Amino acid sequence: MKRRILVAPLNWGLGHATRCIPIIKELYAHGFEPIIASDGVALKLLRKEFPEFSSIELPSYDVTYSKKGAYFKLKLIKDSPKLLKAIKAEKKEVKQIVETHNIKGIISDNRLGAYNKNVPCAFITHQLNVLSGGTTWLSTKLHEQYISRFNECWVPDAEGDLNLSGKLGHKKNFSIPTKYIGPISRFEKTEVDETIDLLVLLSGPEPQRSLLEAKLLKEVENYSGHVVVVRGVPEKDQKIEQKQRVTLYNFMTSKRLEKTINQSKLVLSRSGYTTIMDLAKLEKKAFFIPTPGQTEQEYLAKRLSMQGFVPSCKQDEFSVFLLDKIMAYKGLKSFNTKVDYKALFGLF
């Protein structure tokens, strides 16, 4: 019987779920049986990607953004009692899953309650430093306390100076056993004709995902080329709409999205870390609009702009004419880092 590993990504946009896709595939390739556990759109996406594997719904953190970025931190503080309650419920649920499904190990991507003391557990994060303005020291310390309950911390980035996450994923005096596994992506670069002038990738928690969608759909009316918009809303069936030069998809499976990004000359998206890893793997030119109030995305966008890779701007300042700036930037590049999954899965 194959050893069963529970893979539990956080449902916060689609990034945590999508970066678990290559890990789930490699678990299976190395003789393990992945069991998927999450909630909401993250669980929907992974069920579509892996209908052959068992999946379990976990308690939802039910975190939403404020409509105004300035209130982001206040909203998180207000939601913290609900969040702590969900983490407690999650820990209880995971304990039961470990016992009833004969789980031999757990990989949690930022799910703070997805661990159990009776099996080896790994925690995936690119945030060893949790940026939150003046309270960064506190949010980092609290995060570190949760990570310390796991056997290992896996950082999806390079360890040296040439890296994607900057100070987010690189911290001095981090006492928890940490492995830098290199940037990971579900995609592969292929040489194809770039028939799409602009690809718009939408994702992230509501209401900010919908607010950005409304703004960008209005803006791309003034764009002269062929535009494809992927709304990032996994539903039972794929829906395709055509509005003049704009083609809208509610979601795409990994294979379809990989092909679409490869076919795109320019990409417009949030500056989420998983998106950055994917676009670096495919070596794309892009423009980033960080989620208002999300310090991590603002930091990543600013850092990549200062390094000359990708331009960015605030959401309320965006105009489609700013896309002309992209050509003055180098675009994202791949590190060609090969993950040693055999050694990584030695934990189990």
C-alpha cells in the first residue's frame, strides 16, 4: 500500500493551490498517494486538476479583503478571532483525517492548523518575514510560532543572493529546520507563436478580485490588440465569452493556461508570489498591480521594478496606456533550478 501524504494548501486566491500541483504530481511519481485537503476555490481547482485523488474539505478561514487597501490590516485584526477558531477546528479535523485515512505525512502550504504530532509535517511558505508595516516584528514572530510546530519549513525560492522573494523568504536567525527548494511552477516554457497581445490574469480573495476585474475590463476596451482575460473563478464548466477583441474565460486548467501564457506577448496580473514564479519559469514580460494594502505584494512589485524586471503601479492609478512601459524592462527570467524531490520527500 502506498504511503498517504495529506497536501493542504491555503484557500487565499489560487496561488497556494497551484504551486502545490507540481508537488502533488511528484508525490505520485515517487510512489506516494496524495490526499488533497482544502476549501473553497482552492479545493475546486485541485479537484479539477486531480479527479483521480481523494479530496477532503477543511474548515474555511473565510478571510476577505476590505474594499479599501488602507483598511486591510484593520480587517485582518477584526477577523482574527474567527481565524483562530478556524485554525483550531482545522487542527481537530486534521487529527481525525490522519487517524481515519492512515496518513503518513502532511504538507501544508500556509494552513496553520494542518499538522499532527504523530506524523512528519512540512510547512511551505515564502514568508519567513511577514511584512505588515510597523507590526512586521509581531506578525513575523506569530508566524514563526506556528511554523515551529512543523518538522520542516520548505521555502520555494533560491537560498543565495539571486532569488525572487528578497527579504520575505530570507531571514537571519531562523531556528526552524529550513530547506530552500527553489522556485516551483506547474508550467514549462515552450516555443510557440505569440498570438495573444495581452493576457490578463485575475485571482485573489474577494472583493478585490472583482474590483480589479471591473476596472481592467473597462480599461482594455482602449487596447488595440487581442486580449484574453482569465477571471480566476473555478466553476463546474468552463465558460468563454467574446466581447469585441476581448475573450473572457472563467477559469483554465493548468495545461490550457500554460499554453495561453506561452502564447502571450504581455501579461497583466497581481504580484502574487506564485504568479511571479510561474512567469519567471515562462520568461514573460509583465505588468503588476499589487492587491491594495497587501504589503507582501507591494514589496515584491516594488523590488522587481527597482531591479528593472517588471513595471508596476497602484490599482487606482492604473491605465492601459501604462502598459507601454513594459518594453523598457527586462522581463522575468528563469533560474532553471531543479528541485530534488527524492531528497525532499525523505522526510516521509
